[in-house]
Amino acid sequence: MNKCEIKFGKMRWKNPVTVASGTFGLEYAELFDLSQLGALTTKTITPEPKAGNEPQRIIETEAGLLNSIGLQNPGVQEFIKTDLPEYSKIDTNLIVSISASSINEFASLVKKLDTQLGIDAYEINISCPNVENEGIAFGTAPEIVFDLTKKLRETTDRTLIIKLSPNVTSITDIAKHAENAGADGLALINTLYGMAIDVETKRPKLHNIVGGYSGPAIKPVALQNVYKVANAIKIPILAMGGISSVNDALEFIIAGATAIAVGTYNFINPLGTIEIIEGIQEYCISHNISYKKLIGSIQI
Amino acid sequence: MYFKKIPVLKVESVNDEYFVLRIRDKELTQNIKPGQFFQIKDPDVAIPLLPRPFGVYDIKEDVLSFLIKKVGESTKNLSILEEGHIIQLLGPLGNGFPVAQNKKVLIASGGIGYAPMPYLEQKLKEAGNEVWFYHGGQSSNDVFCDDVQNCTEDGSCGHAGLVTEHIENCFDSMDVDVVYACGPELMLQALSVLCNERNIPIYVSLERIMACGVGACCGCVIKIKENGKVVYKKVCKDGPVFGGAKVIWDE
């Protein structure tokens, strides 16, 4: 009996590990059997194709990565035609990350995807710092998060996960609004705002000037956000933010996360997710604790 | 594509700026196209975080070599690795150069852009091509082989001046069918102009800051002309080799 099985919304995961949206793709199927993951999370899909932002799009900084990709994606039609059939062949849960520029657009995107088999959950990306008039514009206002979640709750029976931004005054307030509107779970955190400047040219290193900051540097920030939100809500949390080791993953679970996602670390160690799955299982065995009891087991 | 942790076979210093990193592995040395690259990192080093991409320099039996220039912390760290130290490699990655058959071809490289060219030269010769090889650098420090036409800006080795000027002077007498180039972007741009004027296909290998190396993150895109439109292409997966005429060069 696998001790690390979890229930997340209407999904059952064989283990509590997935990948963070935008940091992973079917390319990695050449390296390992992707069905070993508890779930797969796609890059964010939008109603129309998005070319993405002008380069320079990424810059490595101290213990982290700045990006301003700008949700480059082929759009929902092409996703359904090309990517979804490939994802559907993989024997694990599929979380489709989506973004749109209005509540109605979000709803019609979900409606379109709801006609397709092979999708287990939607991760509602209302926290991308790199696109104007969508993404984070939704994720910072509690009332809008409530209205959007409620509308999507009325639209689909599939698991709804709202992905939250740390770039807000009160993340717990937003989390509660999402929960009250019927979200099945929350994903946190998306990237922090960040920037870097070339001191010789005095120009920002990212073309977009400001980008999203990820990687090990943001782990303590993410952890305290997860801890705070876990204490404020009852629905499960999919935690992410700099997770780069088994120990990192365990910290988030102990802080109250039901599942975790590996993001930037995929670029450093593409087999990191598998090592973390094994490590969590080993920890549960060696500490003689069930995974369910480990969640939120922080001692204050 | 493989992801492997492998002991360093040898790190050989070329001079104070360049070194050759060698590893031995049967799988990794199979079916590598010239111009393909590997993402390499010392897993013991936490910062810098990301691996760095390096083009394949040479394959002899099961020994895979990379010619690397020390430009930052990652490359400096790699330059002092001892034999047996475990490094991680992800690859082979990218599309690689299309290898012409029985043609007259010109290879042009600049600085560390020399790295993928000896292996390309070998493959081109095996495919029956007649190969001219021109290489340019700032000084004799940037020259790696006496068997190619070397140019240095300070005149310390080979022809004095830019390699592009030297190629331009003798281009029309050579009757070249295809050009392969890797080096500074201004050089690649100048060569692309020369080739376009003469209707000669040119393949350029580009370099960009990369994160995933496999096409997942969309971090390393460049602008390419395709069917009358400008589109973003990933240097790691759609490249690093592109038709020079299609690249929209940075201003």
C-alpha cells in the first residue's frame, strides 16, 4: 500500500508531487516515465495563441531565476488538437493551467476544455506577473477572485485550483474568498516580482524590466505564505516556490500543504521530482508517520 | 536525450582563457549531430543554479569533449574540476547543423564559436564535401589549430584583421555552395549579408541564456522570419542552428 496517496479535490494522486506550470513539458518524457508523477501541470493555456514577451526573457540572479516569458502558448484550439492527446496518454492526473482577460473569457475557456476528455483539473492562473490586463490583475482583488471562482464553479464539475500571487496585501483574505466561492484547492505561490539591472549599460536585464522571481531564493517566502493560508482555510493546498530537495518538500507539507510542485528545479535537475517522491515516501517510513498525518504536522 | 551523472575524464588547459573538458561514456557519444550541445553542471555547486550549454567539440570513440571559454563562475568552476569529479550532463540537445553531401562548403568561426566546428568539419569531410575552414579571434590566444585559416585582430597569428573581411576578399573565388558559421553575432550577421548577396545558404549557430535546454520554458527565444511573419523560435530546441537569412538580428 502506497502511503503517500492523496485526495486533491475530486482527484486521487498516487503521490503528492507535480510540476509547476511553465517549467515542464512533454519533452521530459524522453528522460523518465511521466506517469510516475502524482499529476502533470501544463503550461498556461489562453483562449488565443500568445507569442510571449520580447526577449531577454530570463536572467539568473543570486539563487533564483527571473523570467518574463509572457505566457507564450499555442492557444486552446491548438492545445486541444496537438498537446492534449499526448498528455492524455500519460497515466496520471492532468491539471490544465489557464488564463484569460475577463471572467467571461475564463468561463468560455473552461467550457471549451470541459468538452474534452483527459483533463482532471483546472489551475486558474490569476497570478502571472508578466502579462498585462490578465494574470495578476485578477489575483490581487479578493472580490474579483470570488466572482471568478464562483462563475467557474458554476461552469465545471472538475477540480478547480486557484493559483495565488504572493504580490498582495493579504494572501489569506484572497484564499478565503476563493474557498468561499467554491474552489476545490489552492496553488501557491506564483513568482514574486523581481528585477535586475546591468550596471555597465544601466539597462534592466529583462526586456520587460520587471519579471517573476523563482527558485531557491523564494522558498522561505513561499513557506510562510503556505503556512499562513493553511491556517486560514480547509481546502487542500498545492504548494510551490523554490522547492529543490526532499527536505524543502517536507517543510511545505509539514507547514500544511497537501501536495507540492517542483518548478525552477526541473531546469537544474530534470529528475528532481522523482527523487523528491522517493524521499517523501522514505521519510514517512523512517519516521513511522502516515502521509496524511504529516500534512500540517508543524509543532508550534 | 539523456540525463547522466558522469566522472570527469580530464580537464586540459588550452591557455589561460580556454580549456577542454572530457568525459567518457558509451551512450552519450552515440548519434550526436554536429552543432548539438549538452547542458552541463557540477551538481555540488549550488550557485550558479542553472546548467550551462556547451557545443560538442570532439568525439573520439567513447570520449566526448567540450572546448570551453572561462567567462563566468560556472565555466571557471568547471575549469578546475579534477579527474573523477561527478558532473551532470543533459543532452544531446538542439537540432545541429544539416550536413551537406559532396559540396564545396565554408566553415567560419569566431572566438569560442570555434567549439562545435572541428566535429562539423569531420562530418562534412566524411560526407564527401570539400571544406574551407576560416577562424578568427582577437589574438593568438583565440586560435586553436594551425590547420585552418586563422585571422587575428591584433595580427599576432595568421592573417591580420577580421575573419569576415578575409572571407569577403576571397569569397567569390571559392565558388562555395554552403556556409556554416558560429561566433559573435555581428560576425554571423555580416556573413549572412555576404551570403544573401550571393544566394548562398548559410547556417548559423546561436547562443542565448537558457534555463531548461529542452524547449519547455520558452526562455531562450529569438525572432525568426517564417512564411512572411515574425515568430519566436527556441534557440535550445528549434536551434541552435538557424538559416542565417531567416534570423532577425538584434540592433
